[in-house]
Amino acid sequence: MRQERDALVVAVTGPLDLDNIAPLEEILRKADEDGVARVVVDLSTATFADSTTVNVLLQVHSALGPALRLAAPSVVLMRLFALTGLDTVLPLYDSVAKALDAEPAAPLGADGGDHDG
């Protein structure tokens, strides 16, 4: 976890599932409580996600709204998001830099974006 510009950047590694999603959920809920302007979740090294992860991301997205940005989802996560239709709901960006630079209304899923994978 690091502060970059006006955003909290949270790097996630390995699998995201029932056994280990709690720390990420806690960080994201705390960011909401603290009124953080932008929260970027770097998913580039996440290797797996289950339905618990999907539910947490949807709940946090509901709370944070455009402040939440999911960056660089791995191929595995992008497949999950596409299969479930979440790629049209969650604010996905193909890199942390693009998530930091983008206006809140320009997520990958909403406008077709320029995701490479």
C-alpha cells in the first residue's frame, strides 16, 4: 500500500478468495470511511479470484463509487470479469498509471477502453 499523487494504491498479489480477501476489504472500507479521493487496486499479480472477491469488489464499488479504480487485472481476472459482466460495471484500467490519470467517468468497462488483454 502506498500513497501516489492523491490516490491510495493497493497492490494485490496471489489468489483472492474467502481465505484472504479480508485484508483488502478492510483497507478499502477504511479508505471509504476516511474519504480517500481515489483508491487504485493494482491487480496485475493477482492469480485467482472467487465469488467472495467479486462480492467484496461490488460492495466496495457501491460505497466508493468513482473513487475506486481497478488497475491492470491479470488475464485470469479479466476473464472472470468478462464472463460475469463485471467488466461493464467495475472501473477497470489497463495500468496503474492510467487509473491515476483518468477522469472518474472514463473506466475501461464503460467505454470499451483500451485494455490489452
